[in-house]
Amino acid sequence: TRHLKRGLPLENKKVVITAGPTHEAIDPVRYIGNHSTGLMGIELAEKAAALGAEVTLVLGPTHLGVQDTSIHLYRITTAEEMYQATLKAFEGADVAIAAAAVADYRPKNAAREKIKKKEDRFSIELVRNRDILMELGKKKKRQFLLGFALETENELENAQKKLKSKNLDAIVLNSLKDEGAGFGGSTNKITFIDKNSTIKSFDVKTKAEVALDIWNEIISRLHA
Ligand code: CTP
Ligand code: CA
């Protein structure tokens, strides 16, 4: 089907995308996770494939799937598994997007058996997970690297700090303060910030439309 994609803007480009939550086991029946559905990353993957790219999607636990059968889909559970799968695809990639809501911490030791309730208080020791995007930023060569930022205060400032500290080419700020943005919903409101501090704010749109806006921004910078 390669000939059908001739003339498309992402033709001959390899793209890797992380999406969805990660689950970090507490015991055989419980985990630490978050409310991400993976939809934003899935829409980015579908759009990239439609624009002619060869797409690898590393997807955390979600009920959602992908339509485009050309997408290489890796379903993983933990942050560490997401890291391993993403790193493999990153080396040969032209564009990498970290849209996943990775758990920042995991239980230090997952219990082998289901934990029984005993005391009135109970705590679990957590250890930091590897920052997948930060690792990609360190290994980056020719790749265009895009991250997301989820902030509830000092949004622009914090997003720009993440862009710099993770060695990104651009970052997409999810504006949680606005109606119709964030986890779970089908719409999103974003601000696109590149490494030259060019800032572009978009209206509330469906995540499919947001995905196209993001790709348009990336594509214009790939050819620049
Ligand atoms: N990210 C990642 N691996 C992690 C944590 C985050 O790849 N272990 C990526 C996310 O996919 C996102 C970006 O880093 O693209 C920013 O994630 P976010 O949670 O907003 O920021 P953190 O760097 O984790 O900082 P904090 O949660 O403390 O704000
Ligand atoms: Ca985080």
C-alpha cells in the first residue's frame, strides 16, 4: 500500500507515540493508575498513519483500540514496559510523541499475595518510575521530540520548564482550567509551545481535530 501514500506529508516518516495510563501493581489484584483513556495519543496515531507515516503506538491499559490496521500496536501495562517498547522504536524514528499519562511512582515491592486488611492505617512505599520522555531527550539525535504537560498552576511557565529540562522540540500544554479539556472527554484545549518559545493557543476542539492541529505544527517544523 506504500504507493497509495505517495505525496502525503508524513510519507517515509517513522513515528512512535506513547499513550494511555500505566498500571503499577500493588498486589495481584490492585494497582496505582490514573484516569487516562489514551484517546489523545490514539487520535495522534490514527492521524499520523492517515498522513502517510509508519506508526508505532505504545499503549497502556485502556478499553480503546486503533482502527488503522497499519499501526504497530504494543499493549503494555507498566511504565518500565512502556519505556522498553518505546526505546526500541525510538532509534529509527523521525518523530516521537509522549502522550501517555505515566505513573510517576510505583510500589517498591508488589505483594505476591492479595494484601489482607489489618490495621486502621496502612501505607505503601513508592519509588520513582523512570521518566521515559526525559530518557528519549537524552538519546535524541535527529528525532523531533514532542511532549505533553498537564499543569494546574503556572501552566505556561511549568510547560516551558519541562520542554527545556527534557530536551524537547515542542510541548503541548493541556489547559485543564478550561471547560471541555483533559482526561476522559472527547474534546481538548491545547497550547502548542516550541523550543524557540513560539506559543500558539487553540480553541476547544475534538481530540481528532486537536491531533490534526498538532501534526500541522510538527510538519511545518520538520520541513523548516
Ligand atoms: N512522561 C514520561 N515518563 C514519565 C513521566 C512523564 O514519558 N515517567 C512524559 C509524559 O508522557 C508527558 C511529559 O512527560 O509527555 C510530562 O508529563 P507530566 O506528568 O506533565 O510531567 P512530569 O515530568 O511527570 O512532572 P510532574 O508530574 O511532577 O508535573
Ligand atoms: Ca507526572
